[in-house]
Amino acid sequence: MKNKQLIKKYALSLYQVGKKENALDEIQKGIHVVNSLYKSSNTFRYFLLTKKITDNDKKVVLSNILKDYCSTYVLELISIIIEKGDIKSLNAIINHFFIVVNNKSNIIPVKVITSSPLDNSEMQILVNNIESKLNKKVSAKNEVDPDIIGGVKLMIGNKVVDGSISHQLRKIKYTLERV
């Protein structure tokens, strides 16, 4: 429980500083950079989590490498969580930061799952339709899953709307098995 509260505290503090200093966009860009590094690079994760490198050295190296890509607020947050020994929670802090931003901005995250990538115009039409149905701003991300065969599967917040062909085939199979 303490860890979850700490994660929320870090994320909310970063949001509040960004809002107060009018640097929320800059912070979001930096957080995106750190998030993509964290997700895509085993070396980066190892560097952050290893005990073989001193905390001070980690802060210096990160500051030198990320200074052109991240705001000072993001670098300061990373320094603080390294210093406090909370670096294992970095990914959770980043995820919670995005949740806070979306909630405060009244933006609903939507994951659009299709069998092939959508082009920008198709994605924009879909986003406009979703926004008109929900009467809220939507932040959509397209993921490709060839297993759905066709159609669209939407994950809106914590709800799933499955209009995929694979889902329809499963429903038909279930109905036929019951006959």
C-alpha cells in the first residue's frame, strides 16, 4: 500500500509542478522519452536498477544523456527517485503520471486494436466518432493484432468493445456447441 501511495505522490507532484510552471507539455515529452527508453532498452533498465553503479554516477550520466530530451523537472524527478531508492517504481510512476494527466485533462485513453495498421485519416475518423459518442476528448493509440482477423477491438478506459471477426467467430462457435 505504501508503494502505491508513493507512486501516486510522485506522479501527482510532477503533474502539479508542470501545471504550476506551465511546463506540462515539456514534461510529457520528457516522460515519453524516458518511458520508451525504459520499455525498449534492457541496458537502460539494468543501468537504473543495478547496485554496481553509485546513485550519484547514475544521476550524472542520466543528466548528461537526457538533458537535450527531457525537461529539468523530469531529470529532477529521476534524481529524487534514485536518491530515495524508489527507482524500481519508475515505470509505475510514469504510467500513473499519464493517468493523472488524462484524468485532469478529461481525456479518455483508447486503445484501438486492428488486424492491420490504420492510416491517419482512418484513425482520425474513428477518434471523431468515439469522441462524439462519449462527449469527451480521446487519446487513441493503434495496436496491431493479426489474430483478430478483421474488424476493430476498442479498449476504452477499463471497458472493452469487441467488434472483431475473431470475437464473432468465438460467439458462433459457442452457440453451435450449445445446440
